[in-house]
Amino acid sequence: MPVIGLLLGHLPQARTTRLLSSLLHAAAPSGTRLVELTPSELPLHAPYTDAPLPHAGIEWKRQLDAVDGLLVITPTHERSIPGTLKHALDWASASPTSLEDKPVVIAGAAAPAAGSFMAIVHLRTVLSDAGALVMGQPERTLTVQASDFSAHGHCHSAELDAQAHALLSAAAGYVAHVARVGGSGPLPTVPTDPVRAIRAEQATAPMSPAAGIAAFVDSVATADPLATTGDPLYATVRTDSTTGVPAA
């Protein structure tokens, strides 16, 4: 069972952040476990390179090492990712890094008509520089706002619900794909494997035509445009189109 760690940047409203987290957990496909990662008590400064990691830094890296992949969702703060999210990723990449070769799926979270592209670009750069295997395009965005949830926390936005299910499906598929390619641990079960199915058939390749392709005509007889075919003083001249030699 693939275990995906959820790292969710704080949205403008705390309640919306919690409800979006609950929606993502509910949208996880069958056979996939989503675990929310919550770094706590990390020092305010960046990790030192000449000092041992503190206890909080070690515990944070243990959380990351325990998951098969990551789903990182960022809102936009001043055209970039939130400082708390960047800080957590800085400690995750502290030597020895916990992001090297880790499959990661990223997405933005923004209100309707609010941009998230720059935040996603910055997030991709940070993770790629840390050695993570970030899923490529398309860039995904969750269109979310407080009014998408009822007073009891139920999501009544069909668009947001569909986006959440599509994102979790993509994350589960990508983590499983990286596990298959890398051979790390037991291969996760997938509904279909077209490559394996083709190999199981062991079908022979189609036979080449026995007669092959008909040969092209080597030469074409054409009339010489300089010959006046209507004048009895000149005979019609036919030449080989390849060599220009008069044809017999």
C-alpha cells in the first residue's frame, strides 16, 4: 500500500486549511494511505552545516523517510510559497537529505481568479534542487475558498471535489510508477500493465511482403521542349530524364 505524506501550506483561513486537508484524505484512492506531515518545533534558523541536527530536525526527517512519496500543496504568499513551507523543506533537505529521489507531486491552492503559477514554479525549483523526483506538467491547482464548505464541514463544491480526487489519483499513480521503476520494495498492485500484457501474449511480428515493393521506373521518356515537333525539319526527340541521353 503506497503511503503518501501530505505537506499542506497554510491557507489564509485556518478552518479552510483543516477542511481542505479532510477533503484530501477522503479523496485518497482505495489502497492508498494519506498521512499529514506536521513539522513542529523546528529551529527558526536554517540548518547548520557544521553542527548536528537537533532532535526536532531528526524527528521531521523520520516522518519524511517513513512515506513512499509526498504531496505538497502551496497557496500563494507574495507571489511565492509560504515561509513556513519553505522552512520545512529546508530542514527536509538538510544533510543527509530526505528528499533525494523522493517522488513528489505538487499543486497550488488558490481562491477563484487568484493566481498560483509563480508559487508552483518556486516550489518546483526548491524541490528539484533538493533532488526530489517532482512530477512533471500539467500544473495542478485546487480552486478553494471558505464558501466551498458548509457549516458542518461538508464540501458542496463539485469542482473542488473533482479536483481533489483527480489530484490524489495522480499522486497515487505517480508514487506507484516511481516505485515500479526504481524497484524499491514490493511492487504495488495496479489495475492494468499494458507492457506485461503484451509480453504475455508473445505474439509474432507481422511477416514482410514476399514480393517486396515494386521497383520504381528508372527512366521516363519525355519530349525535348526545344524540339519543334510540328516542323518536318525536326524529328521528335525523346530523352532519358536521368541522363539526358536521347532514348532509342
